[in-house]
Amino acid sequence: MKIALSFLCLLFILSCSENKTPDKTAENTTEPAPAATAEPQSLPPLAYSALYSNWEIGKRDNMNTVLSLYKAWDEASVDNIKNLFADSVILDLPGGKRVTSSRDNITDVLVKYRSAYKTTANQVISIYPLLNKETNDEWVAVLLYNKWTYKDNVRDSSLYQDLWKLQNGKIYYMLSLEQTPSRTNTKRLEKLSKDIK
């Protein structure tokens, strides 16, 4: 009995040893396990229906296209940005105002709008490019705090959520939503805009 127990202990010690050499014959005869095929993960159903719900991060270049427009607006150089737009452009602005234009005329429209302001400053809080996988539409979503001074030196500011739709890197649609922040939120936005610089 002692011999059998000693033999079992020896087998246990040998099986736990880190320096154990692999059995070459077993290696040659075992077939490799088949590669696991990645099954597409099905997304859980939404709790409430949505028209567009299948999104992924889009092209970074689209962000730069939109940012170039904000920069040109702040620098009052919108007459030089015709190449950012598609052949036709629709801008849905706050207050229910819609601007429809061709690429050739969009800069004239923007110059007219920009001429009402002495200065503008767009502080981009958040920007990200999106691709809708259901429709293959490219979007850029921007949250920004805009401050401006009119020609008569009256100042104002507002918070905007701008949604830009692009095709082949060119802007052809924009929806802009505006919110006038409370005094408390204005202070927070002012602090945030200083942190961005």
C-alpha cells in the first residue's frame, strides 16, 4: 500500500512539474483544432424604435472639412470655401429658416450672412464623424458654443448642435439646433471655452 501511495505521489509531482518535456509523438499525431469562426454578434433589440440606429465612426477628413468652414466663418473669409460644398447645398438653420443654394452661389449667401457680424468665435466642444451603416450616409456631429459681436458692438452667444451631411467629402446638408444657455451654463461654457484654447 505504501508503494502504491508513493507511486501516485510521484506521478502527481511529475505531472505538475514545469520542466516537463512535451511528448513528440503525441504532438505529431494530434490534429490542430479548427480555427474558430467569428460569428457576427447580433445586436440586442432597441427599447424604442429609431429610424437610424446602426452607426460607426466615420472619416476624420470629414471633420476637417466642417472645421474649415467654422474657421473661415470666424476669419470672415467664407468667400474662399466653395470647394467644401457639393453641387447643391441645403442649410436648415435655427428658427425654421432654410437656405437652398448651388455650390457656385453658396459663398455669396454666406458672405451676406457673415456681413451682419463684426466678429464671431466658435468654440467647438465636441466633434465626431459618423457613418450610418444602413444608408451609407456620412455625417459630422458638432456641439459648439458660438459668441459673436454685431456691427453695432452688441454681443451675444448661443449653444449649437450642428449636424452636417457629406458625400464624397463635400457638404450638402446641415441641420442646426440652437439653445440659449442659462446664466449658470453660460459661465460653465465660458470656462470650458477658455480650457479649449
